[in-house]
Amino acid sequence: MAGFLSLFYIFFSYLAFFVLAAGTFYLFIRVPHAISASVPGGPGRFKLLVNLAGDVLFARGTLKNEGKLLWFFETVFHWAFFLVVLRHMRYFFYPVRGVILGFQDSGIIAGYVLPVPLIMLAAVRLARKTPGRIVYLLFLLASLSGILMTSLARPDLVDIKAFVLGLITLRPVLLERADPVFLFHFSMVLLLLVAVPLAMARRALNTQEDVPFKKPSSIPEIAPQNPGILEKEET
Amino acid sequence: MRFRAMLILPVCLLTLAACAERVDKPKLESRGGTGPLAIKMKRGTAAPEYHFPREYWRTHHMDLIAKGDFEKRECVICHDTEASCNKCHLYVGVPKVCTIMD
């Protein structure tokens, strides 16, 4: 059973990675370039990078489009998630470096904080039918199953790390035990790997939160002004 | 711009792959563990009753130690920390068990 499930998950892990890589690469080359540094009169590359950092670290898109309360939760979510990801680095590296060890405790605390903003964000976005809302549900489920594993239902960490390192080093090994909570957690992560870039693309195109500056009037109307442009391009 | 930044994600994952070291996972030598992380016990030591079920002990010894049901100094009667405890702990990134008993 563990062997069969391992094969199943090995296949879907690589599939998820392939979809993620192909999808982001597709967006990289195909999304209209109205918001790139090559626009005359637009900000330079550096300013764009600063803008981008602001978007990610302080969730400015949310502030602009959804108000202060959701912005607050989104920011808490981003930072808590960042710390949680840092804690997870211990599963992806061998040997585990001191830097990573230094983030373990803050990672645990952040892990317990994480569901709070997620519940709020998921509730509001499900109610408002924001594009890409499924992502918040997946995040919430991943975070709750993660908490379950640090507290009540500890899995065999050694077994799981061997499985994950096997995937990463392209020499997959089978799990010895199929821990249901871990496999659920892992499934949510694989789904997120695919769903997050998709959701971000759809949301950005719908709300124009990706446009960090006013386009000079001399530039013709192209790109993110037009919701659903991706779907149109694909047909 | 943000779409382009998303390319960072797969790139990071690939970097991880390039950096990760291959090593056999820590496993009791008596159960076929091999490599630098094989868990070694002194020959002839019998496992105490509380190690069973083994699966439960492996995943919950930290909770029982934290609760105070067991003390680390009991463990090192049979366990050489470097040869057993810390093989696992180094592997998963848990603080080392010190030889100086606390």
C-alpha cells in the first residue's frame, strides 16, 4: 500500500513541478508586456523590482483592491507563511545548516498563527467569489494538517524526509509507511504548486493589481486592462 | 512583472535539487541501515519495553521526554548519543542530544 501510494505521489510530484515550470514559463513569455521596463516613460527595472517586493511583502495589491482589514490579514499570512517555509527547509536539505535551525522555533509559532488570517481570507474571498479563491482553502487545509503533524499526529519524520530528499535529488525512494495526514498535507502542497501561479495570474488580470503605475497615455490600450485576456489568447 | 517573478519558484526548486546531498536515511543497523547515518547500538543491548510499539516510540519519544515520563539520562545508559540519537537528529534538523547530561 505504501509502495503503491509512493509511486502515485512520485508521479504527481514531478507532474506538478512540470506544470509549475511550464506554466510560469508560459506566463513569462506570453503575458503582455505593458508592465515591463521596456515601456517608454515607465519606471526602470529597479523601481519595478521594488514595487514587486512591496507587493509580495506588504500585499499592496490587496490594500488597493480590498481594503485595510483584508490587507492586514493578507500581510500576516504572507509573513507567517514565509517563516513556515523557512522551517520547512530542514526537510529539503541535508546537511541542515545552522541558519535553518535558527528559524525552527519562529516557524512553529508562525505555523500556529497561519490559520487565523487564512480563515478570514478564505471566508471573505469565498463569499465574494474572488478569482483564485480555491487557493485559500487549499492553504487552510495544508496549514491545519501541518499543525496536526507538529502536535497530535506526528508522522515518521525520518521516513518522510528520505522520501522528499529522494524526490529532490531525482532519485525517488518509496515511503515505508503511508501516513494519511502527511499524504493529505503533501497533496494540498502539490495542488498549491499548480494553483497559486494560476490564481495569481487570473486575479491580477481581473483587478489590475499588477499595474504599479499609470500607463502613459501615448501607449495604446493593451494587456491587463482587459480581464480574461489569457483565456482569449489561449483559444 | 509579477508573472515573471513567479519563475523564481521553479528555479528555487531546481537549485534545491542541485544543492541537496544524497545520503542513506538513518536506520537501525540491525534493520539493514547502511551508510554514515546508520544507527549503531552496542551489540547485545535489549530494547526496553517502552520502545514498543516501535513505530510509536520513534515518533513520540520527544513528547514523552517533554512530558517528563522519561529523562535523557536514562536513554544514554544504552544509547551512545553520537552513534544513535544524533544520527536521526542531524538528519531531520533537530537539536543534538548532548553527551553532557542535563
